[in-house]
Amino acid sequence: MEEMTILCGEKLSLTTPVPRDNDVVFPGENWFFYWKTGASLWEAKLQECPIVGKILVPINWAFHTDTGDQFDFADQRPETDLKKLVQIATKLGREVVFLLPISPAPFLLNGGVPHLLSRSLAISDDGLGYSILDSEKRLNKLYSFYDPRVFQAYAKFVKALGHYFSQKGIDKDIWGIECGYMEEGQFKTYFQDSSRAFEQAFGRFIQAKKEEKREADPNDDTPLISGIEDEKFFRHEFKNTIRNLYLDSAKAALNANWEGDLKYSFLSGDNEEFFNRLTDHYSRREYSEQLFNALSQGIVSSSVLIPAKSKGHILERQMEELVVQSLSQVTFTDHLYDEDSSAIFRPFSFVEVYQDLEGYNIDKTWQQNGLNAYLKRDFLRTFTIRDNKKFSWEKGELSGEGIHVVSGRSFDTKSFHSVLKLFMNGGKIIIDTSAMNEDFKRRLESFYLENSLNLEKLNYVTNVQNISLGEGRLVLLEGDVLSGVSFDKQLHFWERIFTTFSIRHLRIHDEYEVDFSWRKRATSASELNYEEVRRLSFYNGTSYKKKMNFQVPKNFVLVRVIDQINVKVETTSHVVQVEMLPGASVSFDFGIYS
Amino acid sequence: MEKVFKEGVVGIYQNQSYSVEEGSFYYLTHLFDEKGHLDYDQIVQLYNDQYTHPCHGRKSIGPFESLDELNKFSFKLCEEFDFSFVSLISSGEYNAVLESVVDKDELLTKLVQSGNVLENIDRGKKSIFKKLFH
């Protein structure tokens, strides 16, 4: 068993808080660190733990091997017996989901890399080795996944893991998790590395690319890399290549159990926060912001790096309500339509904005034409940003709900067909046709003609076209023109566009500086006069008392006020007044009807 | 924590090139004391007051043409914010320290001790003046 490290390596004083054992083993969001306690205690711990829902078990690669060649799955240490863990959980009526890191993992010693292979520190963009303090304040240094020996060992491990799962008949789901953190609203993966191992491997990659180029055209003298942009492009391509190597090897080896891969954002997992943590300071407001930024991109957050006693009531509540009871439930559950699932308050958004999230340059399309600013003003916490690759009808990623906003600049045949299929199935799409390929524009025109669709044209700030077919709507506009007008005009433009969609929404503006979230669920048998139930939750993470009021719009009925902590709520006909002390939180349930 | 820092600051710097045309310069990427990261807005303001060209950004205080310039700015920091010292450490030195330590306390102690320590020797004198005139 890995040594309990609660008391090791720490200077004790009368005032040193000692983490409770359960906080170490259950660090948050239903995670269970099986290696942090004896196997003989698993049953007792799982029985007494207050976890509701599935137990998420990250797999600790280094725990199952010292050398990277021989693997321990209950051969030597009982704590490596994942089959026994599953049996115990099943006996207790608990469901287990395994999480397999496919990148350096901040919650594991050496990022998960076995000790003998931990040679090259992974280096972040600021030139510093990635270093993390976990919930026991232990220093975890992350080691580079670009070392070929690390990849070879990883590939061996996942093969052995797959074989073990198959042999033992373990049929539980496995999700690959790419670990990272949120920084200024962007997800940063720990695969972003500029270590010596990366540079050496990148050098070999470029050599291979040069060979490829030479073989393709021996007469072509042009250099492969002729400037900074080329270099960025190839670095990005290389990073994705290696990332996909790890992902594909895990998928292939664990095919029978593989459910997919996820991005996981670890609160306090960035270098800036590391230096605060080094001096025992916690930026809870910053963690909340990271959580909300991650949610707006459908990324799951984790607070497992933060000691339980340092999370604070507000962050704990946010993680519980928005991640454990909501996003995780939706992500890890198989049956979205059974009775239990309909009671889950799930995240929702009115608007899904598609942009290039995985490119090497930040996609500023929606910033420049004012859409981002407008959505933050009128649809704060109810719009989601998705990567262009997710705009795919074939992959079942698109739902008929919500308004999809896409840029014609990024169109390919697949996304073009997805637009048409979504539209024909009642979907609502706004397309920025700036820089759209002329071929796609012609095909759209043919589409209108073939289907005898009525095209409405309008010139308001820019050219706008609207096509309707049943529930479906296509709105085409030239977004680049908007980039040249004033900010106020941009906001006004988008306001007019979105008003035409008649979205039933209670707008909460940012001026109160109080965190809030929206979720929704289906109605129960006793709520059939409503179409759905939406929950608005407020969290005052500031050190100030906050007073807010909002008007309950038409088509909304305030059904109940719940989970009030340090809050005073007064309701008069259609106005709700809320007074929140520092650290206060409250939720409002609204029935929505036509 | 106070015993380690003694009212001083650790500054980590990097030699970085943001464009081929401009060449490479020094940037302060992390500045922290016993209370954690310093307020970058104030530091950016101090930089903008000292130099005609604007500061690169919150996460990269600079550019500084040479280590000398960086040291001068660090002394200015001490003066302005009344730090007892700035321990300047390069990103390469930081990584070497990181590889050599096993826990956070050892890391912190080494960061304070291993850097190029620029002491604010005028700090004591100022205190005397303050006592005389206030």
C-alpha cells in the first residue's frame, strides 16, 4: 500500500491542520483514490462515504508498476486489485466508472509516470516546470509525455490493463481524461510542453516531415518552415499527433470498456495558482471563475487538488450542484431518458457558439463581431462555446434545442451537410457567411430553390437573410461587416437578431458580481402544466453583502425557493428581491409554460 | 512563512522572444511573497511609469533589455512597495531547484536563498525617517 502521507514530510505544529482520512481518499466530485487506503478498508470506506451517484475511480499507472515493464494487478499488493474494488462496489449497490489519464495527471505523483521513467520535467509556456500541490499539499512535478520511453511504457500498461479487465470480466466503463486547467477562459492541456524531451521529439518529427516533402516532390526547394506561423502550425500538429497516440493506444487496448475521452479542468492546477498555494493561499473566487469558464465549454471541473477544508462553502456547493449533480450525471450516465434521469437538473444553453478551440491561434471571430460581448450581456451562463469539430450531425452531437452559431469560414462538406440536416429537422442556425467558400454559397442557393424555400432579405448594419421551414430557421449574415461598426451598434444588431427567436429567458446581468447558474429538468407528474422546470442558483463568493432584484417574466412561475443559506428573499407579484450576506447561496425553481 | 520571506519577494524571470523583429528580452513572469502572488496591476503601473514603451502584459512584466535593467527595476519594486529584498531567479534556475527538492517547504526555502538577492538597504533608513517625521 502506498504510504499514508498525511503526516510524512510535513512540519507539524499545534496549529497544523491534519486532513481527515476520508478527505484524502474521497478528494471531491465522487472520486475515490483507491491507492490511498488499505484494500481491507475499501468496503468500510465505500459504505460510509456520503457519495451519491457513480464512483469515479482514476487509474494510477505508477501505482501498478515500478519499472514500467512488470505490472501489479493484485499479484503483490492487494491495493492494486481493481476487480475486488468493483466487486465491493457492486455488493454495496454502487456503480464504478474508471478514469484513465491520457496526459500528465496533476493529482498523481510525477503526473502518473512511474518513477524510473520520470526523467524530463514537463515545461509550461512560462518556461517553468509544471508543479502542483495536491490536497495533502504534496508537491507533484509533472514529467513529459513526449519522452518515447514514457509512451512505450504507457502503451504496455494500457495493453496489460485491457488484458486484466478482459480476463477478470470487469465490464465497467472507462473514460480517457485529458488533464489541464482553465486560463483566461481557455482550456490549457498539460500536453502543452516545451521540455527538452518535447524539443528532441519535435526535431525528429520535423525531420520526418522534411523527408516526406522531399519524397513527394524532389524538385521542391522551399523550406518546410519559413516563419513563426509555420513553426506554430507544426508544433501544434505535433502536439496533437502525440496526444492522439496516447488516446488511440488506450482506446485500442480498452476497446470493450471504452466510452470516450473528456477534458478535465483541475482548479488550482496552473502555475500562477501554484505560487499562491505554495504560501498557503487559495483564490476561491478565481476557482469559481475557472469552474464557470469550464462549464461554458462543457468541460468537467475537478477540485481534487484543493484540501477539503480550504474549498470554502461556496465552491463546495458550486462543485456539488453544477458538477456532481449536473454535468457529471449527464456525462457518465447511460440512460438519459429513464425516470431517474428526468429528475436531474442538467446544464443547458440557449446558444451554442462554434469556434476553433483546438487551433494554435485563438479564434477571435465572435469577439470581433460583437457576438461574445452580446451573449455575455444577455445570455450570461446560458451560452456554450464548442469546438468546430463538434458541429457534426453524423456524430449525434447536435440537438434540435438551442440556436447554433457557426462561421462559414470553417465550413467543410461535413459541416455544410450538418447545417442542412439540422435545419430540415427543425434546428435553428445562424451562419456568418464571411469568407465562406463560394461553392458552399452556391449550394445553399440551390438548396433554397430545390426546396422552394422563401428567402427573406434585409439590410440592417449588414446583409441578413432568413429562411424558415417549420420549426427550422437559417439566418445568414456577413459578420465581417460588423467588425467595422461601433460596439453599441454591434450589441444592438445581435439583440435584434436574437429577439426574433422569441427566447423565453430571465436575464441576469453581471452587475451584481454574484455567481449564478441555470439548469433545467423535465417536469414530474405533478408539474404537467409546465413544459420544463428551470433552476436559477446564486452564490455570493464576495466579502460583501449583495442586494439584487429581478422581475419574473411572462411564461415563468416561481415554484419554490430552496437551499437558502444566509439569504433573505422577498417576493411581490412579479418582483423578487434577494439580500445575500457574504458566503450566501440560494436557488429558485421556475416552471416554464407556453 | 514569514521567517522564509522576511518581508521579501521572489521574482522568476525568463528570457523570451515574442517576435523575430524585436529579439529576445527578459520578462518577470512570477512575483510572490508570503501572501502569494503580488497584485500585477500595480506592478504593470510601476513599469509603465518607469519606461516609455508599454508593459507586455500582466503575466510578462517587461521587456527588459538586460539583466542590469531587470535588477534596476527590482530595486525600484523594493523601494515602491517597501520589500526588504527581491530574490531574482531565472526559469532555468527555478527548474533546477524544482528537480532537486521533494516538498514545498524545501522549494520555498531554496527559491528565496538560491536567487540573486537584491537587498533594499535603504529600507531601514526610511523607517528611521518615518519615525522622526510621523
